[in-house]
Amino acid sequence: MATNRDQPSLGLLFSETGVTADIERSQRHGALLAVDQLNREGGVEGRAIQVLSRDPGGDPDRYRLYAEDLIRNHGLQMLVGCYMSHTRKAVMPVVERMDALLCFPTPYEGFEYSPNIIYGGPAPNQNSAPLAAYLIRHYGERVVFIGSDYIYPRESNHVMRHLYRQHGGKVLEEIYIPLYPSDEDLAHAVERIARARADVVFSTVVGIGTAALYRAMARRYGDAPRPPIASLTTSEAEVARMGAEVAEGHVVVAPYFSSIDTAENRKFVSACQASFPPGVSITAWAEAAYTQTLMLGRAMQKARSWRVEDVQPQLYGLRISAPQGEVWVEPQNNHSHLAARIAEIDSSGIFQVKWQSPEPIRPDPYVVVHNLDDWSTSMGGSVPA
């Protein structure tokens, strides 16, 4: 088998099975689309980029074992993958110990740095801070938190609590449900939400629990007015699973939505529609995986090498015209400059952008308390995309 020593190669760690399979499947195909594009351009030094893909099934131990195998036994030095934070944390010591590189195309809770990880999804100042300002201005100050019971939701809620308190908001409840919630878990959680009478629900539920939560909310409220659910992660994949009639009216913040009407995005959507298998949605995190893989390939081409020590320095000088807009890596913290967009889901399941940042936001993964007034001044009304 060709290895990283004689052929440009990437390892993909995205789950085709398990709790987050819907979204990780979209990420895997986003990465593969970028590899196909790079190879049609001639690959690296005339050699096609090879891909070895593994299905960790959402299990952190399998992510770690597959990362070790791809690096040690197959000679790969560069990986793209992981979704849930505990899977990234399982892979982190592997890439650090073996001097490899992980591109992580997923939003996360912040407060982390590794010289061996390039963070391609938004940090809290790129999603939680603008979302808090938008929700308080447009929906009200009373919020309920609900999340899946693991690292990312708990830490994200810690950040959002500070943001709400800073602006005079009130967190009425903080609820956690299992990654595989039962009907009873959901019914109990939704009843607590209903009793709180919040203006809005901030959800950090991920994976299969997402659609189940939205459906449980729809059943509980029926035709009665209900608080919108606002999320950092809900995507076209979850909307496809829950149905547009359930998703309508809810709010999401992300760097990208497939509905963005730009020439660059129309080209990307057409390419995805031509290459993605049936049932695989075009999502923000597919776009992030595509963009990170494309950046990695461009850095390999620029370095004329596929060794980490040659490729990583080239990443810091690249700016990519991605479907979401211009993206580049901040050398000081290995996080990416990204757009922020806030959308409401319409009756057809389309994400209608109501506000977007004037320019890509510099990543600041360490600061908990951001000044909401910085965002609120531009949120007096809806801002078209």
C-alpha cells in the first residue's frame, strides 16, 4: 500500500455509524469532494492524493486507535476528522506524541490549543457571542439551556451563561439529556422547559437527540405558541431527519448555510449534489471539512511536499475563498477566521439568514466574557446576507 512517504495521503476519521453519523457522513463527503478537486488539478507534484478512511462509530477509543494505526502503520501524518469534543481530546495526545496534524472541522467549546491541531470550526466568540446578542435583542432575556451530557454542551453553556448574565439575561433552567435519549428523558426535559416559560431555548443537544428534541417540543406545544430553539450545531442534516414542519421558526448560528446565494456557494452546492450519495445533506460542517481539506491540499501543493514540517508553515500564509467566504488560519492559536451567520428556518426547511458578521471574525478561543454591545449595535434589525 502507498504510504505518506511515497504518495501524498490523508486519513479521514468520520463516523458512518453511531450517534453523530448523519453529520459526520456529510463531513466525510465534504472532505472527499475537496480531495477530488485537488486531484483534478494535478494533486501534489503530479501525484494524486490518496485517502484512507475509518469509521470510529462515535467511540473515542476507536478514534484514538484508528489515528495511531493510520500514523504508525500507514505512514500518514495528516488527518481530518472528529466531531464530538471527547473524540478530539482522545486523538490530541496521539497527534502530539507522533508529531502529526489533525484538522478539526467542527464547532467546539474553546479554551484549547494544540500545535498539532488546526481548528476549522467556530470558537465561542464566533458563534455563542453573536447568538446571545441576537437572541436577547430579538426574543427576550429569559432562556433555558438544554444539552447532551458531555464536554461540549457543558462548556458551551458555561460560556453562554456568562454572556446572558453580562447583558441582564436570566438562565431559568440547565438541563442535560443522554446522547441516546429515551422518550421518557425527552418528555421530562420538555416538561421542565414548558414550566420555565422561557423566551428562548438554547440547545447544545447533538446527534440523533437533536431531531428527537425538536419533535418532542412540537408534540408538547402543539398549536400553542412555543419558544424557539436556538442552536450552534443544528444543520440541514437534522432538519432532514425531523422534517420542515418541526424545524420551522427555530434559530441557528453557523459560518455557513447551503442557502447562501453567492457564486462560490452555488458552485459548491452543485458539486455536492453531483457527488454526495442520496441522503447525505450539505451542511456547515461538510463545508468546514471541505474547506480545511482544500487548505491542507493547497499547503501541500505550495510546499511541494506532504510532510507535516513542510506543510504546516504553508497553512498560515493561505487565504481560501471558501463557500462561506474568505477563511484563513490564525498562527497565534491555530484557529480559523470565520464568518458568523444567524438564520431562522422557514416552512420549507430552508435556513433564511437574518444577520451576518460584516467580515470574518478573528478567533479568540480563550476569553469567556465578550462584550455583547459589540454585536448588538449591528442587530437593530435583520441584516441581509
